[in-house]
Amino acid sequence: MDNQYYRNVMSRNVLLDSDAALLASEQTRQMVFLNAYNAQRWEQRFAAAMVKMAGIEVKTGASGEVRRNCRVVNSS
């Protein structure tokens, strides 16, 4: 994996409106720019995110649920 996605966003070569919308605000535009043009920064942040995700415990049985609609908790 690499930071090509962010370079595509900067060149407006994206499929989804939500991708292009990352350039609409100064805050997200700056994040896209930093990730697009600093591959080492992107790699470090990506690695840190993977380590963080590895620490997420899987919920099983009654402690978790698969949502039928991702926006809301299933009703009883």
C-alpha cells in the first residue's frame, strides 16, 4: 500500500464525490496534501493505525451484534 490515493485526490482523479469533498475544507485539504507528498509520513501513520486496530477486541456472543443498518443499534 502507498499514498497513491491521496495523490489521486490532489489531482481530482477520484471516483466518489466523498473523495473529492476532502479538498473542500482547509483542514482536510491540508491532511490530504501532507499524505500525498510525504510518503514516509503516510507510511508511519498507516503502520501506527494498523497496530492500533490490532488491539481492538472482537466482541462475541451477547456482547456484540452485527447491525442490520450501520447507522443504528439493532432494536431488541
